[in-house]
Amino acid sequence: MFDILFCNADIITMCDENPVIRGGYVGINGKHITYVGNERPEGKAKRCIDCCHKVLMPGLVNTHTHTAMSLLRGYADDYALNEWLFDKVFPVEARLTEQAIEAGVTLGFAEMLRTGTTSISDMYYFQPKAAQIALDCGIRASFCNGIIAFDADAFNPESDRGVTETKILAERFHNAGDGRIKADASIHAEYTSSPKIWHFVNDMADKYGLNMQIHLSETKNEHENCIEKYGKTPTAILAENGVFERKAIAAHCVWLSEDDMDILASKGVSCAHNPISNLKLASGIANVRKMLDHGMNVALGTDGCCSNNTHDLFEEIRFASLLAKGTSYDPTALCAYDTLKLATVNGALAQGRENEIGRIKCGLEADIILLDLSSPITRPYYDPISAVVYSTSGRDVYMTMIQGKILYENGEYKTIDIEKAIANADSLATKITNGE
């Protein structure tokens, strides 16, 4: 007996030995995948889902986002990063309230579920509130508050909000929801802190057994200023100070040297590639092919909606492949299957969830999405993987399941009041940006 049986699906398993199964079946019991195959399994199912003209695949993993920035979608477009961050974003973020975070996070989670993202790595503020909302709505998430300390001498860990929130996340939410919610430690970036702070965060990560999230070499100025200050790249000076002695996700990695890539590969650090945000802020284009060739794990992120405008990870997938081809003048630089790995298998590895999610395989947890490929935009299609990478968007997602529970299906949210979420976000957004 299955709780749910998906029937007649074109399955993208993301298992190298058998990446695509045409017209196959996937059985779910509880939160796990218990059957994958070409033949209909014996036994009945409480619910059978006909997947004609649909592709079944692992849910997408967004390894770098600031979910609550949904409130700032379209607020600060067409600025360079330094001006965008210091003149526009930081002043507004100083006015954020827990109520605003709740509205932004709920809207962001709804968008992610609607567009096929099932697991996220989130760095922002009021994270215990965000973790509770994630716990309630069913999304999978790793939360951190990136610690910023421009003046190390004035840094007081007893009153610092980032430190306080990290401790609350670690003590109250780490591994909550049957492992669905995790706490991470975080240094916001090299340029917003200093070695004294890095060592403090390292110790906190070790105490609680947490992974690390950080922004790394996002812009040329950031990268070169660090070399001028320390005589080393951000990667080198952070590694020298022990930041990468634990599983870590480094967001952006646009200006890495090849030596940096070797360091990060040797430490097992994953890059969260954010192609659209990097393009919009004119930060540059990360060399994904070279990172992969140096042995790095590369995953994908959307960044926040203020520097991207959507959480649609399918857009990142397509851009990642096309940018790799266009910058290298090699159409084989990042093929469709390797690109899809960035958003599934590699994302799971980056989060430390490689034994839980990222593939359609018996024993793994059932984080599954269905894409409807019946529209004229996607017909005909010859290969499911190519269709997903080059033709689809998050708007083609028909169903999103996490831990065996359907959270979104054919326009219906099962755990989020979408009308209320939109109304709350609309009412609070202008108050925050206008300082009301």
C-alpha cells in the first residue's frame, strides 16, 4: 500500500546510472520514496496521480537567498552593488520589524513553493520568526543571520542580534520538523567584519555543530580591497582564519582566482552561484565551468528579490547554462544535465542534505515537483532534461511536495493563505521603504 503513487510520469531521477525514466512510477510512503521504476508496482495506493504530459523531478534547492526581501521587490533597481547596499538596502533593513519579516517570508515561501523550490539556505534578520513560519508551512530550510561588525572593538556578543538569533536557532530550531529545519552560522562577508569576529563565529559554529554561510568575492572592488588590506584574497584570508574548517556555502564567488578555487575545493566549500543577481548588479559572471574543473561543488541561488526580483530558480538554471556557454564560446561548457545538478544534487550536497534529498531514489525523502509540459510553450519536447533547463519556468510547476506532503497543487496552497500573504506584504512594504 502506497500513500501516493505517481503514474505515467517522465521521471528525471538525477541518478547518473539512470537519469530519465519515461512513463514511470514513483511510490511514496510517509515522507520517503519507496518505489521508482518503469512498471506499475504491486499493491494499492490511497491516491494515484496521473502524470500524463508531466515531468516528475526532485524539488529545487536554493542555496542562497534572503527570503524576506520579497518586501523589497522592485524597490532599488538599477544600482551598482555598493550604492544599492549602503544607500538603499541597509537603511531600509534598519527599519525592518518582526511583523514585516513575517509578511516578507510568508510571501517568499509561497513564491518558492509555487515555482518548485523545496529547500533553501536563507541569510537574513528575525530568523527565529522565519524558522517558525517554515516549520508551519512545510518548506525545508537552513537559516542564519549573517553577523556584521564593522568595528570589532565595539562588538558585544551579548547584545549583537546576529549572535542572539543564531543561538536561538541552534537551541530551538536545529533539526526541527524531523530534520527539515536547520540552523547555520554565518559571517556576512569579509568586508563587513574582521578576524576577531570570524574566530568568534567559528567557535559558535563548533559549539553548536553548525554549517557556515558567507558572501564571498561578489564584486571586483571587494576582492581587490581585501588584497590591498591583507595581502591576500578573501578566500585565502578567511581560510587562514579557520572559517572553512566546516561545511560552508560561499555565495557568489564571482572574482575567485584559480588558487582560491583550489582552496575552496580542498576545504569542501560549495559555491552558491547567483547568475541573475550578479548580472543585475553588474557584479560580474562567476566562472562555473572553471570552478567545477577545479573540483568545487557549485550550486544555485536566487539571492534576494531586491537584487533579482524573483525566487524562480528555473530562471537561474537557464541563465547558468547560457552564461557558461556564452562566456567560454563553448556550447558544451555546461550541458543541460550538469546544469540541473546545480539546482538538485549539488544543492543538497551544499546544504549537507545529500543523503536526504536531491534525487528521485528509494530511501530518500519525498521532496518532489511536477511540471506540466502540456502548454504550447513546451511542446513538442524530445528530452525531459533539456526541456526543463531550456524551455520551462517556475510557472510550469503543477505540484510541490516536501517530505511526502503536497504543499502546492494546481493553483492551491495547502499551508499558506495566499490572499492574506499578498495583502500583508502589500500593506507593509511601502511603510518600511518610506519609513512610516
